[in-house]
Amino acid sequence: MSSNESQTISIDTDGIKDWRSIVTLIVFVITNIIVLFPFSLPTPAPQVLRNAWWDLLAKCRIISRRHTGVQAQSWSFPVNLTTAPLIADLFLLAILAIGRDEVYGGTVGTDNIYPIYIMIFFLTLAYIAISIDASGLLRWLSCKVLEKGGKNGRVLFLYLYLFFFILASFVGNDPIVLSGTAFLAYLTRVSSNISEPTAWIFTQFSVANVASAILVSSNPTNLVLAGAFSITFIEYTANMIVPVVVTAILLCPFLMFVVFNNNELIPPQIELHDLPEDRKTREPTNPNIPNARAEKADAAQDEEEARLLSLEEIMNPYLDRTSAIVGSCIMAVTLVAILALNAVADKLPTEFQVYYVTLPAAVVVLCWDLFNGWTHKSDTLSAISKLQAEIDELDEVDEKHSPDVSESELPSKNTSSALSRDVPDARKAEVPEEKVPSDTGTEALKHDKTVNTSTATQEKAQPMSSLTNSESPQALAHAEKGNAQESREPATLQSLLTDAHRWSQVTFPTATTVMSHLPFPLVPFSLCMFVLVQALVSRGWIAVFAYGYDHWIDRTGVVGAIGGMGFLGVVLCNFAGTNIGTTILLCRLVQTWVAIHAQPGAAPISQRTFWATVYSLALGVNYGAFSTAFSASLAGLLWRDILARKDIHVGAGQFAWRNLPIIAFTMVIGLVVLIGEIYLTRTDDPYTSS
């Protein structure tokens, strides 16, 4: 932060007496509470109005028509981390509590914090990392770690711990959560003597977030902090690597012998079920194929078959070697280029922004994913056809094991699988298929789909012998023609979008999968939170908090700066709009604190105190992701949802109870090491922001 930029930060606290300032603070608090506890608001619209609205949309060819007897369902409006900050900003704009300057500062940027650039950088780098994950590389490496660790429980625990730490240091916590969480869910499921996955999944989540504190590129919180205080990426890593590595070294035995010291959680010997030889050698299924796992798992009614499918996910993982090599090389080149250019940024003719490197790199990876998908489309279709055949075979086995079920009650294979719509199949001509809305439609549309599919199934299953003699072939042909015309509905915007998405999944499976996993909700959330924090700045509240922090430093010194800011970072992650919102808020607080001491006659801040504050903040917002609330980070919300899809449900109380000893231990270790580092590497010379 340059000296002239520091003058733009207001240190005036008189504004908090205005009613708009009080409302701003209240709105900020309420918004963060809603982020913690999201909900939906039902729209009190009468049934007639809902039906009329549906019919209007159907008439405009936006959604499918409403069938007779089907009522439009009630509407609800989600109030969550995406919508709540936006509503708060609009409300503050309406009462003139904020204006153009706050919106501009919270989106375009001010005082060395540029939200738009941060979002571009994070999303583009995330695309590269998630593309590497989609190639199957992380899961393949996990399998190799499993083979290396063998069946010794503690050795395997150590190997997986080191594996997740090293990978998260480079690619960040989100890809580790995406791939590693599912892998551990399968691992613990196919192990006969692991009673529950608690030790493995909590260890993975905590170590991934610890490792994400090393590199600026591994977490958006690091990007905000480095930009706010003009810290080069190499300088940031040089100051963070020692506290983080020491934390990681001591955390592993603490987890193994204290927190999870239970043979049922980490058994001395892990007993994995054996995978038959025919399954070890056959070609693995590409998980990016639409509904690859879900369709197969749903068809596997037999418990033994479902167990084998889970074991196959671990012992015979899919790997696109070419894409893995391309993505890894581009990621390595990108990180090296970022570090090199950031180190010499002062010597460049123009101001350097890191997205200058990541955006072209992400475009290259995207082009590769599109090219690879297009050139291998025939292979994808063959894989889908093969998968459909396996599903049909499982269905036939299940039918043989269910002799008491009448034929009319059995599901139709032609209508049960979305995959069959993508593969040419002669069977599809047997019954005209009805266009149905996508999974993103309303609950009423889903109900409509179920009713229509059920009707079509029963009609198909009706044996020819049930027709009366009075029905001539001509009459039967006329009836079939009428039914076919009735079942075919005109194309709608919804059906076109559904078909386009399905085509994209088949033609460009990797690119479509990566796009679906990108944290797009992070963009509106972060930008709106930036605006809210900027509102607190302009209304004087950040200055009040900064004066309070200054009084704390006067009484406690360097140790108090490290302990106090680290504590604030962890606690506010749970109550200030995830660790990203906390970083934004505390960076503004520290900037204002510096501006207070930049006034004429004010005592200067020492180098030691300032950098103690900054790097303890970095530890707090990274480690705070595994504290007491899922919403302490977006990775926590993603982790919970992935586990839920694997039938592993972690409650809010369990999350807090299990994480409390972990966050307490890691913060104590990290901050103690940081205290020693600060006293060894920093002096009491005055800090200057120029």
C-alpha cells in the first residue's frame, strides 16, 4: 500500500452516530448470520396464479405444458450466501447508506484490493486444477498411495496425510476436497474393519486447509491478503512455510495418537475386500460420462455388486494420461511464471496482475479439453453404450430375483436412463420418448416427469393379448399414431437447454464436468461482501474496530498482536461470511490501523508488530476453515455436500466437536512458531507502507 493510497482510508469515527451507519452495521451482522443459517422464503401466491404463470411460460415455449390434473407447486426464494449479500447491498443502496464509491471500491477495487482481478485469477487457476482432477490423476495417485501403504492402518494414514498435504500445497484445497473426499468415502466403505470414516475425512479436510496457507495461489484468502499489503508471492511463502510445515509435522501424530487414537477409527491392519481379477483388468469407467456412477449404482440392487463397484472405484481408477500430463505441465509452468513475474513486478513497465498469466493458461487447458472431447467422441459414445449394456444386465438380474413383481410394475429400460437418449439404439424406436424437463426445474415439473414416465411404462408393458378382438389392426395403428402425436410436445427453452447440456456432456465430458465444479457462487458472494465491508469503511465502523485493535496492541505488544489477530481470524471465519469475508474485513481493519499511525504526531508501528499482525491473520483465515461451522469456508460446504452424496452425514455439532481440538492445536503450534520467526527475522524499526 503506497503512502498516497493510505490517505484514502478514513479514520474518522464520527459517522457511526448517523442512523444509516447503525443500519449498515445491523445489515452486515444479519447478512453473515444468514450465510451461517440459510433458508427459503415461500411465495404466498394463490394456486390459480401459479397455474396461470406456468401456463403462460408454457405458451411462450419456455417450459413444458402443464398436464391435466397437475398443479403448479408453490414457489420459494432461497436466501443464502449467494442472494443474502446482494439483497443487503441493494437495501443499503436504496436507503443511500452506500453509493457509487462503495460499489466501485467493492467490485473494481481500491487500496490495493482488486476483487475483479482476484476472482479472475482464482477461477482460471481453479479451472486448471479441477481439469487435472477430472483427468483422474488425483484418484490414480491416491490408488498408488493406497498400494504403497499396504494394509498397515497407521502407515496408510501417514502416507495419505503426506499425499494430501503435498498436493494441496500446490493445487489448493478445493481439488483435494473434490477428489479426496470421494476417495476416502469409498475406501472406508470397502474396509471391513473401519467402523466409521471420521478419522480419515476430518484429517483430510484439516490438512488440506493447513497446506493451502503456503502459496498465495492456493487460496483466495491469500490473494486478498497479498494484494492488500503488496506482498510478493515469494516473500509470502518464505514467511508462511515454516509455521505451516511445523504445524503439519506435529499435527499428524496428534491426530493419530490423541484425537483419533481408536483402533476402530484407524485400525492397525486394514482389511480391504478383494477385487476380482476380471474387474482389475477391465477398462475403468470415465466418471465424467453423464450419470456414469449414478446409473450404475442405482442399477446395482444387489449389495455385493454395489460393494464391488465401490471397490472398483478405488483399485481400478480411471486415468486420462494425456490430459493429466498436459494439465500438470501447464499448472507447473503457470505457477513458476507467476512466482517469477511477481518477484520482478516492480521492474515491469506496467502494473502486473497475476491473471495475466492464469487466464491464458486456463484458455489453453480449456481448448485442450474441448479438442480432446471432440476427437474422442466416438470412444465416449462406445463407453456410454457399454455402460448401458451393463446397467441393462444388472436390471435383468434384479428382475430374476424379484419374481413376485408384476411386469407392469417393472421400470422401462428405455425411459429409465438418460444415457439411452445419447446413444443410437434400435430399442428406442419401440416407444416414442417424451421430452422431460431437466433436474433444475420445479418440483412440479419433476412430478410431471414421474407421472408421464410411469404412464408410458405401463402402456408399453401391456401385453398384446389384453387387446379385445374388436380392435382391428387399422384401429390399433390409428390409436398408436394418436398416442405418439400426443406424447410429442413442441420443443421448449427448457428442453433445448437440457438437450444442449446432455450433448455437451457427451461431446465435451471433461470441460462440462470442470465447468460444473467451478465455484461460481464465490463470485457474487465475494463481490457483494467486498461492497458490504467497503460500506463499513465509509461509515466509520472499520475505524472504530481499528482503534480497538490499536489499544489491544498497546497493552499486549507483539505476542498480543499475533494471538489477537489469529484468534479474530479463526472466530470471524465462522461469523463473518466464510474465511473470504473475514479476510476482506480484517485486511481493511489493518489498513485503517496503519493509516491511524500514519497521521502527524502518531507513534509509528514497528516492523515486528506489523508483520506479526499480517502473518497471524494469514494463519487464522486459512486454519479457520476447519473450526466450528461448515460455512467457515466454501470448501467446508463442498466437503459436507460430497459426503452427503456418499451417504456419510456429518452434523453441525459433530463438525464443531471434532474440529475444536484440531483447530486449537494447530493455531497454538502455528502462532508459537510465528512468534519465534518474527523475533528472529524482524526488527523494531518503524514500518512504512511505501
